[in-house]
Amino acid sequence: MLTLDPIQTLAAGGLCLLGGYAIRRRLPLLARFNIPAPVIGGLVVALALLACRHWDVVPVRFDASLSKPLMIAFFASVGFNASVSLLRVSGPQVALLLALATFLAIVQNLVGIGVAKAFGLHPLFGIAAGSSTLAGGPATGLAFAPLLEQAGLAGAASIAMASAMAGIVLGSILGAPLATMLIERYRLAPKSSGADTPAARIATTTATDTGNEAERFQRTLKHLVLLLLAMGIGAWISDGVHALGVTLPSYTGAMLVGALIRNLDDGFGWFGLSMPSIERIGSICLSFFISVALMDLHLWELAGMATPLLVDLAVQTIIVVAFCCWPLLRLMGRDYDAAVITGGFAGFMLGITANAMAVMESLVERFGPAPRAFLVAPLVGAFLIDFTNAIVITFFINGWK
């Protein structure tokens, strides 16, 4: 068996990423439905390893320890987009999307409990396969697994990981085709390329991405240092919050520091931020993170799960897709940005926010910019839903102790 260290694993992820782009260019169906290239490349490797597992062969073992800093770097770049001025423009939609996501998290738990009871299982099975892993993702699922086991659900961690992995795959695959269908069905398009909207005017800074090679190098270096600074200080914040007994995603602190730097720059112009530079670095980190995470996905762990889990996931997926088509699209404005938000919403309500961002990135690559979507969806999916979802999960756990 070939064992790859973190750097070699990252290099393999890069090859998978390039392979994903090559496959998407050669398969028009994948390009038409905007399946993200890192998802394609990562799943090809995961499926190949699943086939090898069938013959009791494990040809390679990855060390995906670098996927966490890549994830944190990406979400730090998202934090740089959280302008207070922009929030004033889109604040009502942030609140509305959070309310809708919280409502759907409650529905996910109710559906999970219903499926569990139908198969004669402990009701908390529905929580482990509900909002704790679908709306919350693997980190939230593992964080609540000990509480679920203490409350009487045996094997909560295994159930949570299987549900989370399946959700990541489903969220990656369904989000972009769903949004593409809505965009084409209702003939939606960016408004004047997004250039004259309030959100677009605030989302961009006065600094440009022009200049000679030396200037571009210095600009990129400056933004990389600012991103690393946000990650470093953010780690202290996340550790402090964790010490208080509050469970939040590890990238929350970095996002908050990124938002602080952005708003200081908006108010005083201290840093001269160029959002194209930040977004370019963040997009690279996102692509590598998704590619590495998916190629290290142990799909064979899904095969051993009981039928109730598969039934639950099928029902949950149908509900999320139906919810995105109606009422989510209408309530968010039934415009192009709303359609992009639905793709991201499906991504983070079934998988993780990185899935949502990959989906939305692939959509804007084809159809054009969606500045409002890239503020609203990340703010809700990255950490606001974690607060309300934790309350929802705790309520259900206490209700079935």
C-alpha cells in the first residue's frame, strides 16, 4: 500500500482537480449542469478506491491533514466579503434565509425521527441523520455524537459520519443542476452584470487588480499575509470560544477576523484591499480542499449502513429540493441571485458550506456575477445556521432523553 504524506496528498489533490476540469471539458452533460471540477476529480478517486475495496485491495492511503487549513483559509476569504455596508443592503435577506434554514433544520429532525420510528429504531437516530449532519455537517455531527450516545443512541458517531458523507456527495451533485434548471426555466440573468447594484458597488473596493508584474506580486503577497493573519488570530478566538464550552466550526474565528479587516478597510482605507486578489486565493484553497476531502471519502462506509439511513437520506433530499424550488426561490426574490442562493442552500443544507460555495462558484463562472448571493448564503451557511441549529438539536435531544 502506498502511503502519502500531507504534501503528497495535496499534490494528488491537485492532479485530481486538473483531472476534474479535463473530464468536465470532455463530458458536455457535466458542463451543462455545472458540476464543480473538484467534485468530479475527488469522486473519481473515491469511486476507484471503493472498487478496489471490493477486492480487498487498499492501493493508497491519504493524509488529508492539510484540508483543514485550506478550509479555514477559504472561509477567511469569505469573511473579507462581510462588509457591514453590504450587510445593510442585504440584511433582511440574511435574516430571512436564516429563518428558512432553521425551519428546514427542524423539518429534517422531524423527518428523521419519523423514519426511525417507522423502522423501529431509537428516535435519536433521526437526529444523528437529521440536522446535526445535514444542516450541520460532519463537524457538528461528531460534536453532538457523545450527547446522542449518552441519551441512548448506540453508534451515534458512525451514523453521523455515514449521513454526513452521503450528504456531502448529494449536496455537491444536486446544488448546481438544481440552480441551473431554475435559471434556465425562468430565464434569469445577472442585472446589468451586477455592476450598478448597491450590493455590487459595496462588494468591490476601489483597489484594482491592475499594474505591472512587481505591483501584482506585492499585492498578492499582501493579501496572502492578511489572510494568514486572519487565520492565526482567528485560531485564538476559536480556541477561546471552545474553552467556554461552545462548539463552533474551526473556521469561525478566521471569518470574524477577516470581516473585521474588511470593515476597517471600508472605514479607514488602512489595507487597500483588492477583492479579486482575495477571491482568487480563496477559490484556489476551496478547490484544493474539496478535491482532497472527496478523494479521501470512504464511500464503502455507506454500503454497510442500514436501509433506514438510505430511506431517510432519500426523503431528506426530496424535501430539500422541493423546498428550494418553492418557497425558497420565491421568498428570496425569484431573480438570478435567488437562483444562485438556492444552489448554495441545497449545498449546505445537505452537505457543508464548502459544497455550497463550490456550487455557486461554478454557477457564476457560466452565468455571471451574483454579489448578493455570495454575501447571503455564506453568512447563513458558514456560521449563523450553526448557532440556531445547535439550539434545535439540543431541544430534540432533551425531548427524547
